[in-house]
Amino acid sequence: MFSTRLRSNLVVAPAKVIVLSLCLITAGFAQTQASPDNSGTNKAQNKSQTADQQKEKTSDRELTAKIRRALIADKSLSTYGHNVKIIVVDGAVTLKGPVHSDQEKQNIEAKAGDIAGHDKVTNQITIKQ
């Protein structure tokens, strides 16, 4: 009986070691994964005006929606360009987020200006390096 119990423990012990090792490796991998590439940009932008500060005024929401539709309709913009943050407070538009080029940045600002008025647009878009 002792020898049977010893043999079964010797077989089970390596399996436990393998499972424990896999758990530790997985936990270590999860801690070392890279953060999203624009997380630093988002942290820096959180110190200024953000989308959650946008008021629930119908006119501001409609203006935001018009600008967003114009950006999405422009197939020359990258995914970054389509996802630029648009913040409208009392008709004043603030654009934020990374894009791939200065031309894309200017194109987005021009579209927002055509809709809201060029004097009402603040462009805080950054060029992704």
C-alpha cells in the first residue's frame, strides 16, 4: 500500500509542477505586456478638456455628430483620423488625439472648421511618431 501511494504521488507531483509553472509564466507574461501605444498621449490629454465634460446640449451633440460623420465619410483618413476626439462645449470645438501626418491633422481641422466655423475650432491633434 505504501509503495502504491508513493508511486501515485510521484506521478501527480510532476503534473502539479507543470501546471504551477504554466500559471507563473502566464502571470509574468500578463505583467510584461506593452501598454497601448497612445496611452501616454491619453494621460497627457486628461489634464485638459475631455469628452465627458461635454454638456448635454442638443446643439453641441448635433455639431459633434456632424463633424464625426464628415470624418468617417473621408476614406483618405486613417483609423486614427477617424477616431480623433471631438469635444464641443457651447459651440466651441476641440479636436484631440494622434494622427499619422500633418496633412491628416490639417484635413481634420478643415473639415471641423467647415462645419462649425474655422474660428471655433481648437486643434490639439498630435502627430504620431
